[in-house]
Amino acid sequence: MTTEVSGPAVLDGRVALVTGAARGIGLAIARVLARAGADVGLIDIFDLGAAQRAVEAEGRQAWPLILDLADRAAVRQRVAEFVTERARLDVLVNNAGLVSTTPLAELSDDEWDHVVAVNLTAAVVATQAVWPTMVAQGGGKVVFMGSRAGRMGGNNAGPAYVATKGALHSLVVSVAKEGAPHGILSNGVAPGPIKTEMTVFPSYADEKMVTPLGRMGRPEDIAEAVLYLASPASNFVTGTVLNVSGGALMGW
């Protein structure tokens, strides 16, 4: 079975902003949103050339922003400036994240603070920065990138990573409740084992043993879920975290 990204331009004319867009899942999300008709802002601390080319290859505008998401003040300022310059924002995808595999007994204050800053605080600050514009325009979509580890722990994920992803799942609901009167929909995606540069599955010698579907996920699998949450197809969906894990949550 192949994974093919396709579909109508359901986001035609909309403006999206994706954090952690330089590679992996973030790059796939940027490409899929552009293919669906969105112009896309791209945020990462790494080079965004590949993401910019992917968006522009779909005939859409790309706006790369090199930004350290651990810098709270910079995130607030740059995201607010981006929204002001565009005069709108329809979709915010808080995708950026760091993997931490350090066990509790070895976890330093510095590592904890850095993982929390990138995985959790940056998502809160970016959402705060776009909030006034989404309220003024009568709505928008906010998508948070959780994780199967945020529900189950384990799988080589350390407590800093697990805690931040679990917190994001709760944040989805909090933002959904606050945003509902303004037409702002908040949802999340919880990936299972996905093949990216961040994948940490050294114990699996055979990919077929990872999920009931007999394969690891691909970035496009997550990107398609994000597209659903960003599109009009999900206009009656808020406060939900989609488990995109190939059935791994069934206790595989």
C-alpha cells in the first residue's frame, strides 16, 4: 500500500503557519497544506530551504522564519509580526518538538527546561500571539502535535518528552473551550511510531512488529491528519486528539 497525498484545494486562499517545518513531519505538513491551497509560514531553527521549495513547488507562497523556539520573547514577537503582515491567520500548527530519552534519575534541570520550552511553552506562546487575530476574524484552526508517548509513556521516551506531550493533550481541550465562543477550533494529533530523523526505536529489529498494520508510519500519514483538522471537513470537531498510530494504542 502506498501513501499518496492528494485532494482538492480545500484550503484555497488560507494562510497557515507551521512550526518545526524544516524536516520530517513538519516538512510533510507544510507540503500537504500547500497542496491543499494554503500559503504557508515556516518556522524552525534549522535551514528551511527544503520546506520553502516544497511549498513553492505546489504553486503557493512560503515565508521562512529562522527562529529559536526556546526563546519565548522572540517567538511572541516574530509570530505576532508574521500575523500582522499577513493581516490574517487561518491555521496554526504547533508541530515543533524535541525528543528526550534521558531517564528520570539522569535528567538535568537544563535539559528539562529546554524540552519544556520547545515542546510546550513555544506552543502556548505562538497560540497567544495569533489569538487576537483569530478572534477578530471570527475563527481559526489550531493544531497541537502530541504523541502516543504522551498517553502511554515508554518506547524509549524520557519523562521530559512524555510530560510535555501529555500536557499538550490537555492544552488541546483547554484551548478548545476558550476558543469555542470565538469560532477557534483546537485539536491535536498523537503520532505513533513514525519514520523521521527523530525516531528512536532501537529495540525494533523488524518494522513489521511495530504496529498491527505491519509498518511504521510516514510523515505523510500525520500530515494528512493535520490537513483534516485544518480543513472545513473538521468544522464540528474541537477538543479532540487524533491517534494516528497504526493501531499501536491497542496494546501492540
